[in-house]
Amino acid sequence: APAPVPAPAAPTPAPTGEGVVTAPMPGKILRVLVKEGDQVKTGQGLLILEAMKMENEIPAPKDGVVKKILIKEGQTVDTGQPL
């Protein structure tokens, strides 16, 4: 297995297929529902983002494989930030 690459923090939700999933709004990552290497289908929930006291499930934009998770649970994200 390849050596682990140091991450800025523990990883969390991610690029799918050839696209990168980004935060649609600023908020806090409550839960990551997938892990790196997972196969996902269009519309499948990738993570739960809390914004304005509401929980929002962020879906996969298309079928693919989670290549890398760039955020972690509890992390605050900004609009457009890669997940």
C-alpha cells in the first residue's frame, strides 16, 4: 500500500468521477457519509452540511468514485470550497 500522504486535517467528502464537489453554502460539516474509494451514484448523499441551523445533505453530482475527501467532520467550510 502507498504511504499515507499527510493531510491538513482528517479527510472528509470529495471529488466524484471527474468533478469536484464544492460547498453550496457556508456551514459546518456534521457527518461524512462516504469514504475514499466508495462507488457513488448520482444523487447519493455524500455529507451533511449544517447551515443556518438546517441540515443539508450534499448529493453526488454524478456516478463515480470518491477519489479524495478534503474536509473533516466538525470543519467549517465556505461557499465554493472543495469537499
